[in-house]
Amino acid sequence: PLIKQAAVDGERTHSRAQDGFAPPIIGVSSAMAEVRRFVARAAPSDETVAVYGETGTGKEVVARHLHSGSRRAQGPFVAVNAACVQRELFESELFGHRKGAYTGAAGNRDGLFVEAEGGTLCIDEVAGLPLDCQAKFLRALETRRIRPLGAAREQDSDVRIIAATNRDLWGEARAGTFREDLFFRLQVLPIVLPALRDRPEDIPLLAEHFMALMAAEYGRRPKRLVPEAMARLQQYDWPGNVRELR
């Protein structure tokens, strides 16, 4: 159980405005200009945001910008990858538990909703939530109240939700693997991030940015790519998107 929980905790990130970091949204393409416009419009809102995009397109980067541009910027930003949480731990991970709630619950434990109180909770790969947990997640979104496992009563929750996925949630809903009512509840402010292969004009900027970061990390002067190397980068399909380029 300790090893399993360590794996879960390893997938959770937690930061506040003073020690958190939102990497820049880089690109001169019209697609990335639209992403920046969306962030500028959606960040001040307190509504739920659904971020769609292939793996590696920068969904958490967008989530962090939405947080830093909101009234919750001084509160915590908490992120978790739902695909890395064991099915039987989902409810405890989201809502917490009280001592004795189940075998092995040796003490009280706050869940992600409590950790993100007053801030933003980003759930990546939200399609990985089990159906039974989806119902409780939906109720938390609608009522802004949660009940930890084993608790006698509900408690208020002040959290903004950003849900990210690389899957077609509507297709999942039609297939019966994702709740249709939860799908519509998440669709308040949806955005689709473009794949890197669809914005090759952004590759030189991204490559130079990552090379500068690498040089700074090792205390060296940034190197430059020769034109032939840059052309090869722009011709490649990048199935892993920006993450693979980095």
C-alpha cells in the first residue's frame, strides 16, 4: 500500500503562485494565437474548463495559465493524472477519507479537493475516472460540496476544475464509458489544443526556447541549429508533440 500511494503522490503536483511556474505559450501560428485568446477570456471566469489535445500538446501548461490569470492565482494549483490512480483509490484521492473508512485507513487524509481549496484542481486524463466516481465528481461540481470517505457530513468546497483529456469524451459518453451528464457539465468552456504537426511554423521558436533552457540549466551559451537541422525538425510528424520535441 505504501508503494502504491507513493506512485499516486508522485503523479500529483502542488504549487502556489509564489513558487509555481506557468511555462510560456509559444507560437506564432494562428492556432496558438487562438489558444492565447481563449486563455485571456476564460482565465478570469470561475467556470469549468475542458482542455482537449493529444498527449504532449501542453494541456497542463494551458491549465497553469488559466490558474495564474484567475482570481485564484494566489491559491494552490493542484494537478493529478487520473490514469495513474488505482481504481479503488479514486474516491479517497479526490475527496479524502477519515480514519477507519476502509481497511488500511490508519488516519485522516485530505483529498485533492481540500488541497486545492481556494485554487484550481486540474484533472488530466479525466476519461480515466471510473463511472461510480464520475457520479460523485459530478455532484461535487454541481453542489460545491464534498464528503470524505467515512465522514458523517458534507463540507463546502471552493475549487475551480480544469479537466484535460486526449480522448473524445463525447464518443466515450455515447459508448457508455463516460457519463453524458458529466460530459455536458465539463463542456462549459472547451478548447482543443492543436497537434505540433499542424503548426510547423512554431517549431523553430520552440526548438530555440528549449535549447536556451538546456543551456541555462548547464550554465552554457545557447547553441543554434543549422538550417538543414531545422528543416528536418519541421518535416517530422511529431507524434509526441511538444513533449517529444523538448
